[in-house]
Amino acid sequence: MTTLSDDILTQLEGQGIELPSWAFGNSGTRFRVWTTEGTPRDPREKIADAAQVNKHTALAPSVALHIPWDKVDDYAALRAYAEDLGVALGTINSNTFQDEDYKFGALTHHDDRIRQKAIDHHLECIDIMDATGSRDLKIWLAEGSNYPGQMDMRARQDRLNDSLQQIYARLGDEQRLVLEYKFFEPSFYHTDVPDWGTSYAQVATLGDKAMVCLDTGHHAPGTNIEFIVMQLLRLGKLGSFDFNSRFYADDDLIVGAADPFQLFRILFEVIRGGGLNNPDVAFMLDQCHNIEDKIPGQIRSVLNVQEMTARALLVDREALDAAQAANDVLAANAVFMDAFYTDVRPALAEWRESRGLPADPMAAYAASGYQQKIVADRVGGTQAGWGA
């Protein structure tokens, strides 16, 4: 059995992956939202489900909220509830893609009234951050156009920057703005923040508290995502990951499902660039479990990240450096492949047991009875915002 060194285990012990509250609600495709028994009926039940993932893995210490899907009357009480369950409230995600006013844009809209409404929504999100103790405000914009000539693309960039400046000015000293990009959907001719370069260009004008969020599913086929990871780390602007997996587009599937080797390569660059266990680089999931049970789906996801992190930490850096310096192409590639093909699962299972965790978190959750309990107790749960 492969043995993981004390140094590797120490690095793995510090790993934390934030869970999205919306992953525990009903979800589906643009054609249909599928209902699931035991679905949470309110934000507290979403947090309780997320706490189960952390209970069985010790990998998920915080939960991201989505506003307005997770609005409550008392955010301080919600924070205390989460902490009682052993998790913290993390990133606050804004939503300007489901209001009728935002049909032709929000932070980029030419109508000052609508743009101010979108700005005010983000200021409300920062107020929520103040109450929850959250550090990051994550912004993803479903803004752009479908036809040539429909919109003034340059003017929209100017309006976006002005809007972001106003939001940024409201941040507290310890708070950050992270701007996510997506190359298409629901805008198909042009998207206002379609790639890492546009996101970087926007946040670079704001200041040190503005960063780029990289969603691993938000790239065209064949994109070298690990190169983007390297570059953003090099520039000091990689603020967070949204880990998921894609076969064709923004599929939001379990991370590592489509291309485990890609996840390995990304995590190698994270480690190489000093991003692992770096408080400035947040690991998060952004997934929708359409046909599988939600909690096991999240457990599998965080374990996939942990397993590929362990493999990436096994890369023999001295041998790799020597092969690269000698331009020994095949030797350098072999170093990578040797680490990737190493089965770390038995060693991780043994290590989990040594820490009082289940060797097999998936099996432990299935045997816990929690899934059966929520199915019996919860009736009528939905994913707020995506229909019942």
C-alpha cells in the first residue's frame, strides 16, 4: 500500500472545501427541475445537510449561501445555528439573473434605475456578510447579448466597472469581491465576463480586495485550465475555485467525474503556485445533483478533491525539475503519470480512521440513517429560485 508522508498528511489535514447550499436542494436541467425526497425546506436544513458532509469527512468546514434563495430574518441566528453544527457560513453569492428587470442586464444595464437596483442588491449582500462573518462576495453575471449589434459591448464594460467600483467601496477591511466568469449561457453572442482575462481586467482596477473566481466547468472544450490557474496564482489574483465537472458545457457535475487527470493537473499547479491551504485561495464546490442523492454527491465530491490533492502532492519535484532541466520529455511526463496512477485511497482510509473518522465516508453515511430520517421528516422541500 502506498504510504503518505507526514508532510503530505499535514497538508491534507489543513484542506477545507466549502459546500454550496444550493447543492442540497432540487435541481435539474433547463428543461426540468427534478424533485427529491428529503429535500431541505429552508436554509437551516440545507446547513444541517452540509454539516453531515463535514461530520463524515472533516473536509467541508463552511457553507456558501445564495441570496435571495437563502434569505432569513436573522442572519446572526443562522450563523449561530451553523456553528452549533460545526460549520461556518462562508461565501455570499449574489443573484441578478432571475428578476424580470434584469432581462437585458443588471450591473451593465443602460437604465440607471435597474443598474442601481442591482448595485443595491450587492450592498444588501455585504450587509448579510457583516452579520454572518463571511469574507467573500461572489458575483456571477448572466449578462450579455444574443445577436450582433444588439448591445454596445464597450459601454457595458464601462458600466460594469462603475458598478463594481461602487460595490467594492462598501467592502469591509477583511472582505473581498470575487468575480466569476463564464464564456456563454444564457447570453450566446457575447457575455460581459466571458473569460479569466476579462475578470482579471475588471478586478485589477478595483484593488487588492478584488479577485477572480475560477469555475472549472466554465471553459470551452480543450482549454488548458491549469495554465489559467498558474497564471492567476502568478498574478496574485486567484481568489477562489468553484469545483465541478463538465462533459460538454456548464454541466455542474461531480468534480473529477469527466476528467480526473485534469483535476490532478489543476491541483498540481495549485500546489506549485502556493495555493494549497493558502487563506487567499478558497476551495469551493458549485454542483447540482440532479439525479443522485445530494449529501452522498457532496461527500464523493470532496473526497475526489482530497484524493487528487494527495496524488498531486506525490509528484517527485526533484525528479521533475531534473527532467525538465535536461529536456527529457518522456521522463518528465513519467514523473507526472507515476503520481497520477498511484492509488491513494487505502492510505487515506487508514489515515481517516486514525483521526476518528470513518474509513469509508460514503458507506458510513449510508449506514447512519440520516437519509431515511430526512425523507420521513421533510415534506415539500424545494430549491428556492428554481421551482418546485
